[in-house]
Amino acid sequence: MDFMGIAYFHNKWINFGFTRRQHQCTKIHSSKMASSCCKISQIILVFVFFLFFIFPVCPVESVNFNGSNQNFHPKKESLKMKFIRNRLMKINKPSLKTILSPDGDLIDCVLSHQQPAFDHPLLKGQKPMDLPERPKGQIPTSSMFEENVQLWAMSGEFCPEGTIPIRRTREQDFLRASSIRRFGRKIRRPIRRDSSSNGHEHAVGYVSGDQYYGAKASINVWAPRVVNQYEFSLSQLWVISGSFGDDLNTIEAGWQVSPELYGDNYPRFFTYWTSDAYQATGCYNLLCSGFVQTNNRIAIGAAISPISSYNGGQFDISLLIWKDPKHGNWWLKFGNGDLVGYWPSFLFTHLRDHASMVQFGGEVVNNRASNSHTSTQMGSGHFAGEGFGKASYFRNLQVVDWDNSLIPLSNLRVLADRPNCYNIQGGINRVWGNYFYYGGPGRNSRCP
């Protein structure tokens, strides 16, 4: 396998069988009803005989929760909805305040110590840790606008101190999912960077061959067109360790357009993590226990605003992920403001120590729904050669070394799976340091 490969594994469809039995008992006290009671008792005896001796030999029909577009019988449908409601109760925590975003999101202000992270057995009863020592050598690289804004915060409302903003998950989010059981997680499938048959295509810059303790980049934000509900387009950085087998560890952050996950085409700030190659651990954002949020002004999963336009204003976000040398947790910084939170070190195996690779770039899903390449765009939807204002970019790429210092990249390499569909071109200068342009339209005359 190409060492650039990120391992995904095919989603195994798992059926849940549920059996529901009911037993009613009626006590009758009136003497006038004695005769009727006798008859009813005989009926009950026959019914009990049926339950104990006939019913157990009948097969129990299983219910598949994975397909959202299947036809369900009423009883199956109620079981599916019960499964969804139970999950929603775990994900959505009690809030002190709820803010309505212009895009329709509901942002709940949840007490910090009640966030989903603290459902984890190793975090129960704890509170977020104190802020860590930040990497040395940080240059205040402001984004192309003074301060990043998320749509939900445009009203000027924020969550109170001691709470964190969480985008509320709703019933329709589950019902859109291709796999209800794996909602909030990536579908497991093998990925090879030397083949596009798996459906995931990349244009990335990467460094490897050393020990990395973090990474930083400023990422140009666009709203690429995604033509299929089960496709997505994202731009992110990956902090990676492991053998690219079942033990793959990754920490990921960036922006994504995912109609399946969010129900719209807004670019949204997102995070992801896994310690077993996307099999059973990890999830997007705060949809499972793991990531501990400490910030009351940034909502993970919320839409980013403003966004870039072709031949118009260009806007980017700055992301920094690094390992706290004191406690070993991996912290996330978004923009030039406060820290967002951290991934506890115990979530990982290889990343408990350091990363062996860092990647920056774009990824799309190509479902080939009409037996042709998808027209889902990457980045701005334009090729790298068009340059600033037209192509999407990553700039000021850096890594964190063993001494908790930010340093420039010394061996950046670039790679595109399908350069006729999406491509990448790297460079370096005094203002942007290491950078690259990337992206593309997907289907075109050279990408049928």
C-alpha cells in the first residue's frame, strides 16, 4: 500500500433484533363478575400456554437500522425511531440557553462538565483541563479578515462563561444518514492513494520521515458544489501515526461541505479523530465522547462566514493542532482567538507519543452515480494553475517539533490522485512561507 494511504474500512451492515413482549394482568373485585372472571381466566390460561410454548419457536424478525431509504413496517419504524431518540438523548445535553442561527441551526449552551466528552469512562466526573503552554515561534498570522465569524454568532449572542456552544443534533440528521448506526462516523472503506476505485480522491501536501508534535496552516474557505447527498468536499489537515492498518491514529480539522451530515451546502468547521482506522473509535465534532471543548464562542460543526468568491474577496481560517508537552493532550486552536479544546492522550495509541506524518489538502467523495466522474468540486472548483483569487490555497504551513516550537516545512511533497479532475501545485515565498494551490471541478473533458 502507498504510504500516503489513509485506511478506511467497508461499513458492515449490522442488524439489531428486538423482541417486545407485553403482559397484562387485571384484577376483578366485584362478586357479580365472578362468572365472567372464570371465563376470562380460562382464556388467559390458553393465552399463557400460547406465549410459553408456541411463541418461542417462531422466528423473531430483525430490524435493520442502517438504510434510511428503506420501507419499514409500522413496528419496525417505531423501533428505528426509538433507536434514534435514545441516541439523541445521549448526544444532546441539557442547555442553559439556546441560540437560533440564521442558517436554522440551534446552538445549545451546555455546561462544560456536562458535554459529551465526559460520558467517556476515563473522563467521568472530571472538568476541562487548564490551558497548556502554546508552541514557541508563533507569528500572529491574521486571517484575510480581522476575525473569523460563524453564522450563529452574527447576532452578537454567545454562550455564557462556564458553558460551551454545541450544534443541536436533530431527528432529521439521523434520517438523512446512509447508516443510522454509524451516524457521525466515517464509513469504513479501504483507501489507496494510487487508485480512485474506492471513491475518495485527494489533492494533498504532506511531510513524513520525522517525529511531529503538531501542525499549523491557514486554509482558504469556499463553498464547493456537492452534487450528491452522500458525497462531500472538505479541506483539512491530518495529524497521523500508525501503520495505515487497523492501528491507524489520526486527528483531523478543517472545513467541509457535507449535505448528509448537516443537511445543507454551507462550509462548516469540523473535527474528527480515530485510533483504529475509522472502525469503532472516533467521530465528527462532538457526536461521541472524546474531544473536550473549552471555548464558549466557537461551535464545532457550525457554518463559517464569510467565504471566498471567484475573483472577489478571499477569506481563510487558521488552524493549529499541537501536543501539550506537559500532559500529552492534543490541543486545537481555531483562528487567532482562544483555544477550542483538546483530544485527551488516552484516546490514542501511536499518537500518545508523536505523529509520523502530517497532511494538508482537499478530499472529495466520488460516487459515480451516473457511471461518470462526479461534478462535486474541490476547493473553489478551479484548478491550481488559476492562482490567487480563483484557486483555493493553503498557506503558512508549519509543523511543531520536539521542543514545542513551530518550524517551517523542509520537505513538503504534493500529490493528486486524479490530476485531471483535481490537482495541486506547491510553492514557497517570504509572505506565505510554504503554500500550495489545489482543487478542481471534478468531471470535465479530461475527467470523464
